[in-house]
Amino acid sequence: MHDDRNLVEARLKRVLDERVRPALYPESVPLEVAVWNAPGEPVPVEEGLAAEPRPIEVGARWGAPWGTSWFRVTGTVPKEWAGKTVEAILDLGFDENMPGFQCEGLVYRPDGTPVKGLNPRNQWVRVGAPVEGGERVRLHIEAASNPVILDYHPFVPTPLGDKDTAGSEPQYTLARMDLAVLDETVWNLVLDLEVLGELMAELPVESPRRWEILRAVDKALDAIDLQDVNGTADAARSRLTEVLSAPAVPSAHRISAVGHAHIDSAWLWPLRETVRKVARTTSNMTALLEDEPDFVFAMSQAQQWAWVRDHRPEVWARVKKAVADGRFVPAGGMWVESDTNMPGSEAMARQFVHGKRFFLDEFGVENDEAWLPDTFGFAAGLPQIIKAAGAKYLLTQKISWSQTNKFPHHTFRWEGIDGTRIFTHFPPVDTYNCSMKGSEIAHAAKNFKDKGVARHSLAPTGWGDGGGGTTREMVAKAARLRNLEGSATVEWEPPHAFFEKAEAENPAPPVWVGELYLELHRATLTSQAKTKQGNRRSEHLLREAELWAATAAVRAGFPYPYDDLDRIWKTVLLHQFHDILPGSSIAWVHREARATYDKVADELNTIIEAAQRTLAGEGDTPLVFNSAPHARAGVPAGAAASPATEGRTGLTPRPGGGHVLDNGLLRVEIDERGLVVSAYDLAADRETIAPGGAGNLLQLHPDFPNMWDAWDVDEFYRNTVTDLTDAEEVAPGDDGASVRVVRSFGSSRVTQVLTLVPGQRRLEVDTEVDWHETEKFLKLAFPLDVHAERYASETQFGHFHRPTHTNTSWEAAKFEACNHRFVHLEEPGFGVAVVNDSTYGHDVTRTVRTDGDAGTTTTVRVSLLRAPRFPDPETDQGVHRFRHALVPGAGIGDAVCEGWRINLPERRVTGGAGEVAPLVAVDRDAVVVTAVKLADDGSGDVVVRFHEAHGGRVRATLTAGFAVTDVRVTDLLERPLADAEAPGLDGDRITVRLRPFQLVTLRLKRA
């Protein structure tokens, strides 16, 4: 037989595009349209419905950037349409290739009842099936004219990302506004042909099944009268019945489809628009659930559920009913789909506390999985947090984006720093926006790396990023793929059903140890510095507020601010969303974030000051409040006492230029360039700075990645570097224990103060940058005379080691990585820490010196600032302040202590108490207390969370500063763990034994 495959396939494409799809709506009449443009921000629904609109014609321009227009459409169903299916086609000017990234709408009935959302892949509203004829139709559309930020030519700088700079030019042209008859036979024929054509294209050319489908499609096309598609569609469908009913082979890959609409809580739109995106999507999904009995939809991010509850009560009622029916499924158990690299220990824990508690309180549902399809890599401390929250599974897809190395598993157990293992799945479909295309289904089956031991994978199905969700077409395709020869099988299932099946068939999957590093989007550790600073400072202020409020409540009856702390935590958690904290959102988002963090700081400082005044009492005795988990300056952790007297630092001229700082522990030489050429540990008789090197070296790189400007830094940035060594000023500081350095470069200016703290082995570097560069990357370098094959970075509830070498492509790909408060490296007998108060990105490299002692130089570089132009063309322009410290002679315990110290400065209050004893004290520095608070249930119990921080085993005693009648080990939600042995309680003393990095939460019942 002659090979006519290409001929038939080309015929199928043209007939579908030019004849069959256009026949979906064979009859239509125009609707009358009027519009009212809301002034400023969106208005309440009642106001939009009551406004008096003006007529507008199809073809007219509408919608200023970020505006809201209320359209009223009216019409009458022709009587001759009686018995037919009729829909309103409402096209606001959509580009079907941009669902979620342009204009959208929510349709209401005249009484304010929401009907469904409108987006480029969902433009219809059902009027009747069948209609009687003569029905009067009146609908209202709350239309958002969100501008297109990520266009066909992506990453082009645009002022449209902030309403203050976006202008008022209309963004869209009103397109079709009709009542139309839907030919359901043609609609089904389209889907039959799409499914078979897409499947056929994925099968091997030599496969008999491919040719069977080809012949059936050819015959179906023969049956279509191109001048009467509607009259011949049924005959065409009948010729496809046999190939559509052939069952899949028993060994076919099995896909659990989960209805999904990945909605970024902010990204190329502000938070307020996400509130409306969620309402549109949930309206669509509840309507689809009513129409499709097999369909199951899952939605993560408790914050988004709360937005529906608080802003769209009518939609919320439908959501609650669908949840009760088990078909609208809460997923993930987190407040938002957060970044997981940068949030601190407590914040990461509270993501699960607040997320899971919301679903429990609202629905009585506790889900088992963490659901993070789009998060930019996963910190090594996360597995035990997931377990401590009562969950046991993780789903993500993003690791498939890695540029260099392909991850070797799709289903595996992920082991964290403490040994906890979490059953983890990466969907091999390689998208969280699956649309049931044949290419996607075939890719999932071919790509699945666990063949032979497992057969199941999951496919999050629906338009996402900007929302939209699953469409009726996707559901119809899934029905055809449920059991179809040549294809993987598809079945709608909630996430828990998939995970149970996957774990049952693969109970001993391979294990991956350590972080799940995304080999992409590394610059998100640096972009939008003020957002990152706001997050870090909010986390530490929350610690202080809980600690001192709990102490004052127990000691003095201070009213514990349960509601305020709950609200503020949720605000901070929201801003840890994986496009806010990483700095990859539009200017509007980060402008609002800065204002929000300022407000959070004001509120928390008010709580802290009120609690500390209560504890200090009346008087004029100076007290130092120490919020850190370690004693300092003679003040115990979590306590207050009179300030201790410290030593002094000497400042002398340096021969040859510059200055010398000496406090008896360290001698630091700062040359005439303002660079640290020596940091000599006097006790160890050891130099810290590598021979010929200079610390405190600012380095400037060009920074123009190939794409994803705010997200990415590509390795070639290192090829060009400018050392900023010219100084305008290198002079003694006013306090006699510091040196001030001023430099200018490009359009920017840096002022640094280098301080050698009396009585401490710590050189503090306070850097203020007035930054006005574009597409540049600023680093702060410390070349260290340390031979280390690995170094430690702090992560949640511990630290994680990375190699300093690049033996393999996996190691070489980690050229920019995340740390929390410290980076630490050491050789036997000597270590060095670099600690920070608000930066995350860094790199560590090693070289062997070729002259002199031929020793190893290990260079730690802190990432300070970038200047990408997309999506915020003014990213990070302005004044920034950073604090870092170089700590020579530091062991890992010193790194832990110094990291906390720089982030939790002392507070000084006058009072008459003399001292304030800690509410809870620990006798081992290796045990770090991350939270002291009152239980969330209002019982008055004291909750203490702590972990082993040095990476070893420890036996410690916790001493309560109050009478304790009972102590229980709990999960993160403060619920007693049935299988946990209660620690020994002897009066006010509690004995605990911890494994390396073990996380423990104790609940102490007060007498």
C-alpha cells in the first residue's frame, strides 16, 4: 500500500481548522452590550451591577491597564431555537494562547449570583440545554483589563507592571458578543478527531495502531460534507467508534488526572487581582463539577481559599458543597505555595500550621501531601517539617526545568538533613498545566523513569499560572483516554488516591539525600533585596513578639495578642509565595510588599515594647533584653539583665597606609583601599585572609541572562568582573573601633563601616549602597586561607553541606546557592563563618595558590544586589543597607550563635525589675530554641520548639520558669503525638535527647 500518511494528517488538520471547528456554533444573533468603567480600584459587586453603563460596540477598544469594566449584555433567544443548546459567547478580546495572562472576567446574574469565569479558553456561558425559545438573557461581566506583561517577545522591559506607570491606553478590542446555538455533535466530533489525531502523531510509524487510526480518520473525513458539517457530523463520528473503543493494553502507563489551576498568588499581577482570579477559577470549577460527574478538582494554598470565603461568599457556598462531596479537594496543607529555600525555620513550619489548620477548621479535612509544583528548588531541611506537620508526601514538577542535569527519578523517597524521608513524586508529564493533549500524555508515559517497578503518575490538569483551571474539553478528552489502545490510561483522582496507589506499588523506591536543587532561577536568591530584608526581619520580629508576649503573659498577666499574631503571621507567610519573596513579580507587588513589611514591623515592635515594659516594670535601671537562643554579654537567652561591661578595641595607623583594629582577640588590617588584607586570630596564631588576597572586596559583574531576567543568573556572568578597589575615603569611624570606607562606581555609591566588636572575634561589615546600575550583579568577597572540600549553609532547623569543588556536573551547577544566617567552612582545627542579617545568595569557590605556600584559597562571596529590567524595570534602584560579619576561628556552634546575634540585636529598656529570667532555658548551645509561645488554642499552655543545631547528638535539660504539671511532645499543630515518649519531667526540669538536627515541639501545661 502506498504511504499516504502525510496526506491524511494534513487533510485532518485543515478540515478541523477550517470546517469542523467553525461549525461548532452554526447559528448566532448579536447581544446588546453596554459598559461602565469603574474609577480606580475594583468596586463591590453591588456597585458594579447598579452602575449605569453606556452602549459599546463590538470592535471598540476598552480597558485601561489594571482597570475594571462592567459589561452588561442583553438579548433574546430566537423562538426558532426551541429545543436546542444555546450559549452566550463572550469574547472580551482574548488571545487564546494567553489564558491567565491577559483580560479576564467573572459573569454574574442580575441578582449578583456568580455564574462562571471568562478567559481565553473559556468564553461561553450556558443559557439553556435545551431552550424553549424567547428567553430574555441578561448577564453582567466584571472584566479586568490586566495588561499583557509576558508577551510573545518575552522579558521586554515594560512600565505596565505598576498602575502608577502603566498609563491609560485601552488594552483590548471587544470581540464577539453573541447568543449562539452549540452543535454538541460537532463539538464531540472535534474532540474525537483531536484525540485520535494527537494519539496517532505520537505512535511509531511502524505501529499497526497508528495506521488503524489513520484509516478510520480518513473514512470519517470522507463522511463530512464540507458544505454541511452539522448535517454530517454524526455520520463522521460513527466511523470513529471502533478505534475509540479499542481498550488499552494491560501494561499501559496509568495517569491519575487531578483537575488543577495553578494560581500564582502574585506574579505578573498584584495580590488584589489574585483575589479575583481565584473567584473566577473556583466559579468555573464548581460549575464544571456539577456538569461532569467523574471530574475531581484540587486547589492548594489556604490563603486562596480564605480569599474566596472572605470576598465571594456565594462562590464559597458552592465550594463548601463540592468539598463535602469529596470532589473539590483541599491540597498541599500550606498557607501558600511558598518558596522553600529562603523562609526561616519557624516560617516554614508555620506555612503548614496555618495551612493545615485552615482546612481542618473549615472542612475537617487533613491532607497528607505538600503540593508545590512550581517552587524553585527545595531546601534540605524540608522533609522533617513536612513530617512534623502530619504529612507524608510531596509533589513538585519544577525540577524538570533544571538546565544541566536530568533528575534520575520520578518517584522516590527524599531524605532530609535529620534522616526523615518523604515519599515524593515528580509528574513525568513535565507540566502543571496539562491540557490532555496527546503529546503530553505520550510524554508522561515515555518519560516516566520508574518503568518496571511502577506504573502510576499524576497529571495536574488545567490552565494555570494565572488561573483558569480545567475546561470541559479537557474532561472530554480524558474520558476518551480512560481506556484507549495506544495511549496511557487516564482517570480522575484526588491526590491522596494517587499517592496511596503509587506508594503501594513502589514501597521501596530509590532515595535522594539532601537538597533538591533547581539548576535554574538561581538569581531569585538576590533579586528585590528589600522584599528579602522585609521577610527576614519580619520572621525575627515575630519570634521576639511571641517570646516576650508569652513571658509577660505568664509572669504578669499580659494579654497575649493571639489574633494579631495570627493575622501578622499569615501576612508574612503570604509574602513568602514563590514569586514574591524570590523577587520575580512586577513592580506593583514589590512596592506593596515594602509597605506591608513596614506596617508589620511597626505592629510587632509595638507588641514587643509593650511586653518588655510590662516585664521591666517601673524604674530607671537599664536592662538588656536578649531575644537570641544563646546567652550574650552576660544575659541568658530569652532573658533580660543589666548590660555587662565589654572590652575595648584599639585603632592605630597601618604602616604603608590604612588602619589596624585590635581587640586582643583579633587584629584586622584594613589597607588604603579599604580592603581587609589581614584578619589575624591572636589566640589561634592564625591568619584568616589568604595570602595575596583581600576581604571586603566588592565585585561587579555584567548580568544579562539568556532569559528569565529577574529569575536567572547564567554561569557566564563570572567571565567578566570588575574589582571595586578605588576608595574616596578610608578613615577612622566616630566610635574609635571602626573604619569608614566610601567608594563610587558607575552611577552608584557605597559607604561601609568595618567594626571590630570589643571582646568578640567578629569583624562587622555594615554596607550601604545607593544603587543605580542596570543589569549588573554586586558581590562581596572574602578569600580565606582555609582548605575545605565542603562548606555548611544554614537551612531550616540545621545546616547542609555543599562541596567547594566541581568534580561533577551536579556540583558545577550549584554556582549560586542559598544560605540563611551563615556560611561556615573549616579545616581540622580552624574554621571561619560569614554571617548576614538579610542576604541569601552566595557562592563558594576554591583555588590552589601557585606561588608561596601553594595552599588553598577558599573564597566566600555574598550576593548583594542585581538590576534586572523584567518584570520590574526599576528593580532594586535606591538605597540598601546590609550587615555581614566575618568570624575567624569559628566552629559550627559559633556560626550558629553569630548568625542569630546579627539578626536579633539587643533591646534596651529601663525598669525596676532588676532582671527578667527566661521563661524557658536550655543548658546546651547545640539545642536552639526557635519558638516560645502560648498554645494557639488559647489554653495558656506554653509551646517550645527547638532542634539540635550542630549536627551531633545531645542530651539537654530544659528548665521552665514556671510550674509545669505535664509535658507532651506534639506535632507542629501542637497536637500530642501518640507514639512519642514523653520526656522526663522533674519539677521544672525536662530532660531531652536529640539526634542530629532533630526537631521537637513540646507543650508544657502550666500549674
